[in-house]
Amino acid sequence: MSDASLWTALADPHRRAIVGLLLERPRPVGEIVEACGLSQPSTSKHLRVLRDAGLVRVRQDAQRRVYALDPAPIAELDAWLAPYRELWNRSLDRLGQRLDETSDHHDTSQPTPKD
Amino acid sequence: MSDASLWTALADPHRRAIVGLLLERPRPVGEIVEACGLSQPSTSKHLRVLRDAGLVRVRQDAQRRVYALDPAPIAELDAWLAPYRELWNRSLDRLGQRLDETSDHHDTSQPTPKD
DNA sequence: GTGCTGTATTCCTTGACCGGAATATAACTG
DNA sequence: CAGTTATATTCCGGTCAAGGAATACAGCAC
């Protein structure tokens, strides 16, 4: 459920901006509205999407609602990314090998099998 | 350009499936069509989006076009994710601390400062 | 209670995207 | 050259998401 909506939630630049704001600290809606330059209803709708994706939590503080990041879905993204990161590391290795020919040794965390 | 389209490119489940297929090995279009169960034009259009996002490269092999992953944008995603990963690690730390306390004395109530 | 502040939801319109069908293009074969 | 295979592009109809305006709702102050 939150798996499918997670990507689409982060596909929107405004929502990524909101998530970036909430990375610094939890914020009430009004602060997000001001920082993003969006209208209040639009901001609330984006926050709804982020909430449905499980990316943010709300805490009620008098009339204000303070939104905060929930790190769990981020870990989900990270898990998805893991196998691709390996691919990236392999390509870095190849690049490092090419650079080795001209500059000094750049140690990578993975022992390179020399054949 | 590829920055904005990177997220939207990966927002589509079919395209994530294609990327997953290309993680195993480079493949010609026909193979992707068969594996994904999409029509050939639809697959080509998705591949176009992935190519515009810089996620895949094409190599011509006779009449076939062999698509392969380009790891660079993945690293971009990873870089975006990095600050959030720290947040995740901090929350894991707090969870571990709570689990440590409850393993000592069987008490699930955390020390809440009452104000 | 009334009024005020902060936030959420609904309605509506516009624009983007997806999939299918048909067509176009490119490369090989004979 | 014509014919065939492999892939890309265009056109079209339906669906979905985004933003604005107006409104509804909740919590506080008086």
C-alpha cells in the first residue's frame, strides 16, 4: 500500500521540498506553506499524500498540526536501492582501475579479484 | 533535466520492473517486452522515458537494440537519500536503547518527563 | 455561545501520462 | 531492389493528478 504510493509521493518536486524541510526539523503547516510558496490547500493536499505514503506523521499542538518525517519508508527506498548500489560500486571499481594506471592507488572497500 | 525526470521515471511500476530486469543483465527490447507482458510500443515508450532520465543506455546490435543500466543516476538517488539515512540510523539507535532497557527490567513504559 | 486562527476537504478545470492501434524507420536477407 | 525483422513514433481516448477558489472543520479566546 505505502509501497506503491511511496515513489509517486516522492515523484513530485514540491513534496520532495516538503520532505527536505521536515528533515531539518518538524514544522507546522503554516511554516511549510510559507517556505514552499504554495497555497495552504495545496500544501495540505501534498501533506495528505505524504501521510498516506507513510512518509510523515502529524502531532496536534493546539490549533496547529506539526508534521514530522517518518524514517521508515526511507529505509524501504534504501533497501530497493541496495542492489543498484552494488552495480554502481562495480562501475566505480572499473573507473578506479583505469585511474590507477595514471595516478596512485585508490583503495575501494571491495577487494578486487585480479585475474 | 534528468534530475527532475529521474524520480518520475522511477515512479512507474512498469519502469521499475524494466530497471529490475536490466539489473540482472543487458537485454534487447524483445526480451523486455516478453518479460514485462507489455506491448512492444508501450515498452519502447517506457524505455524512452528511462533513456531521457539517463537511467539506461542503448547499444545497437544488428536490428536489435540492447538496453543496459547506467548506474550514475542511481548514485544521484543514493546521494539524495543519504541525509535521510542518517535520520533512520538515529531512530534505530533510539529503538535499540529502548529495547536495551526493556530487556533488563520487563517494563514497556519509557521514562516520560511529565510537565 | 460568538469570533478567530489554523488546517483539511470538496469542486472544478486543465494538463500530463498510459495503453492500444496503426504507422514509420532502420537494419539485415536474398 | 523487395521483403522481413526489430524497434520507434504518432495519434487517440481514457484516466489521473495538480492547483485555485470556496468552503468546512477543529481548537482556542472571550
